Amino acid sequence: MDQAYPADPPLADLLNDVWLRLDPGVAERNAPARHLVLATVGRGGGGEARTVVLRAADRRQGLLCLHTDSASAKVAELTAQPLATLLLWDPPAQVQARLRCTIAARPGTDEEWQRVPDPSRRAYGGGPPPGRPILSPGDYGADADRARFTVLEAEVAEIDVLHLGGLRHLRARFARSDGWQGQWLAP
Amino acid sequence: MDQAYPADPPLADLLNDVWLRLDPGVAERNAPARHLVLATVGRGGGGEARTVVLRAADRRQGLLCLHTDSASAKVAELTAQPLATLLLWDPPAQVQARLRCTIAARPGTDEEWQRVPDPSRRAYGGGPPPGRPILSPGDYGADADRARFTVLEAEVAEIDVLHLGGLRHLRARFARSDGWQGQWLAP
């Protein structure tokens, strides 16, 4: 096997690269990491997924934050099974990061609520609750409800990175349990 | 509540729209539906997700196909728990479709294998198997192995559609069980 491939980056670069991609997702509307996919276990026992907006990323603590409505299905799903994955896919770079997390739902703080722009507050609240059958779209009324504003705190346990854009495919896994030292994997 | 919102499309349009978005994903490299996210239940019990390439979409049968390596973790996960979600997210249109499926893995047919371009065949096979620890990227060897070429057949049971791009958010669910007649949901 060809050990001396000139294009292989140091292992640590793959971890740095993930956080460098996550950071702009918090602030920039068009960053690839703006939208992640949150995969949970559904109440029926199968895999569930939806697109979410990244609200905070803290590399030092290995923590990501999302905002949601306390009445959403994902809160119920995460309460029953907190082990979930946040998926980052950056199409131009052909980089995928699977962040395996333990996710806890907690009420948003006043400080967090103050930072939500006025029109966006209507995403937290309203009736009937999300996912409930209605007769026509007009039977739903959006309304801001401070009490339903919920923060999902995702403590990252493991990051599985895949680079498909280079001379060959690279894959590595980094785990909190060993201080993120990392391990190459077969892609 | 405002029943007579001029922008509300007929319910059936939301289902048509999903299949019209899926179709180009099969043939066009840059279609938003080229890459879906497959969410499964991991062997550790939590939600897992990865990006996959859509290989076939058949509206009449309500069937989607993906290709994979029989040695990949998703085959083991789907064998243990076939209930999974395929997620379509179309950023310019701000349309999301969550396709809840029962997914079965079967060997790819000769006809399917013939349609896989030569360089892409190396994605099915190689050693060590995907996800196995290696000392350096050079310790993995890609190799085509016809015997490991696997097709994932996803029978769609339910489609949960969300439109965020219009004058107001629209959400509906369509189910095989009632002939896909559809139901508006609170977004």
C-alpha cells in the first residue's frame, strides 16, 4: 500500500477543519454549516431527520446549540433518546462531518431570547402545535411564545469526518473520550 | 384565522412537487435531490445520519434506491431496524421533504452493476471494510468487488413536506396507507 502519498494531511488537520467549517455557520446565512441535519430516533423506533439552523458552536467545550419550540417532535424524541447525530455536508468541498452528540433540551435564557430577531420569534409558539393536523393552512396561527423557546445543547462525543474531494478519500474519527487525538478509518 | 390566503396551493401540489424534485436527483449531478441524507438508528441506539446519492426514484411504486457496500455500517443498522428517513433539503426553494421509509438491502443485479461507471465501482469493495481503524490513509486499498455491491430499496410509507419559501410556512403529510391523499399539518 502507498504509505507516502504526498496529499495526506496530518490527522489533526481534519479536526481543525471541521470546527473552521462550523464557526461561520453560526453567523453567516450562506455558510454550508448554517444548516445541519439533526438525526434522532423517532417515537415509532425508526430514524428521523430534519434540517436545523446552527446557533452556537464552542470548540473548547465541544458544544453546539440549536433553537426549537418545546412542542416540536424533536424535543420529545430527544427526551426519550438523547443520543443523536448532527450532520454537516459541505458540497463544494465534498466534506462530511457526522457529529455524534448527547442532546439536552432546556428553556432558552433571557439573553438568548433577546438575540432572536422579532419576526423569528414567531417560530417558537403558535397553534396548534407543530405537526398537528389542520383543515387548511389558515387554521394555523403563528405567535411568539417566550415560554416555548427552547435551546438544544448538543455535547459532541465523537466526530466522524470524510473528505471526498482530494486525490483519495480520507476518513477519521475523533472522540472526546481520548481528548480528540483522532484515528484514521477506512473510508 | 385567514382561510382565504391567496397563496395557498392545493394540497396535492405539495406531493407532486416532491417527486418533481426527486426525479432530477437521479440523473443530474447538481440537482438538490442528488444528495439526500439517510437517517437510521445506530447500533448504539442513537440517531445516525450520512449523505447518500439518489440512484432511482419511482413515484408509481413509491420506491427510492441507493447503492452501498454490503460491509458499510448502514447495512447492519438497516438490517436491525429497517425504519429510516430519507431527507431532501432544497436550499434555494426552502423546501424540505422527510420521506419515512422501510429500507431493505439486497445484492445489486447484473444490470445495475453494468450501469455503474468503472471508477465508481471502487466504492464497493476494498479493504479493510469501511469504518475500520487504520494506521494511515495508505493502509486502505480501494478495489471493486461485485459481491459487495448492494442496493438499498426504500419503500416510502410517509412524506412530510415543509415549504418555508412562501408567504407563510406550509406543511403537509402524505401516507401510502390512505393512497397519498394528504393532510395539512401545523408547520
